Amino acid sequence: MPEKEWEADIKQTMFQGSQVMEEVVFFHNRSQTLILTDLTENFHPIAWMTGILLNTMLDWKPENIILAHGECVMGGGFSFLKKSFKWLK
């Protein structure tokens, strides 16, 4: 559940892709920026759960993506996201 102080500015969803990992994924509305931490690390997610999360992230239509591990994407975030998770289709 988002904190009341910032829920109008930042959307969030929970990702639970394996028994050893869960992560909150954030989307900043004004800058259209998706914020990911360990989701981009190497792990073995459950494909259907990842698909649900991917649909949520695509619905947000991010322009930018901030990655904790890797180069951030400034511009073209929606296309980058689709390409990065193409293996799910």
C-alpha cells in the first residue's frame, strides 16, 4: 500500500517472482519514470507472475527507467521495457 503522502505522485506494485525475492516497483507520474531495483538482476522468475507485472508496467507507459543495477534509460522507456521482456511472449 502506498504511503498517503506520495500516493498521488508515485504508483507502486509488488513483484513476487520467486521464493527468495520480492520487490516494490515504482512509477513517478510527472516524469513518467519507472524505478526498478533488483528486478533487472539475474534470477529465475515465475513467468506468469512476471507477465502480470509487465502488463502493469506497460500500462504506466514509462518514458524513462531508473535501474539500480545498470544504465538508466532516459527516453524511449516503453520500447525498452517491451524489448527487455520480449522473452515472456
